[in-house]
Amino acid sequence: MRKSFDGLCGLVLSVMQRQPTSGEVFVFLNRSRTHIKLLHWESGGFVLYYKRLEQGTFGASELKKGELSWSDLVLMVEGIHVVKSIQKKRYLLPQKQLF
């Protein structure tokens, strides 16, 4: 977990084959899953979030598929482990246009 902005951007480019300035959030964990870094591009520059746990580990089972939804990322950072969740379909109704 020694890498900072430039080192992590290099990993994103070379290993992940992605653009660091795309606006995506890139997640990096150490081997023991006690430290997490989130790299994100905002207008004007990079933001690096870093969290170190005093106890426990981050659940990384969601990261094995390579992509993570925003809600899953928030749950992982907050230490919430969801055993079973069901996401029901949401239908958008066409809005009436008022003239």
C-alpha cells in the first residue's frame, strides 16, 4: 500500500487497461484486506481515499468479478456484510409533458 496517485494510475493503465480519468472509482486492497484505497478522478484532479481497519477485514468477494456497484462499495467500506439481498425491478412510468 505504498503507491500513491502516480503509482496507482500506472496500475490502472497497465494492469486494468482502463483510463484513470474516466470518472470510475478504482479500488485497491492490501493482501490482508485491512487497508483500502479508492482512486477517483474529479474535475481538476485525482482524489485518493484511504481507510485502515483497526479490527476485521474488508470483504473482497464482490471484487473478484472485477466490477462493483456503488451500493456494494459503500457497504464494503462501512463493513456491512449482506447475506442475502433481493433487488426488485423498478419500472419508470412515462412522465406527462405539461405545455
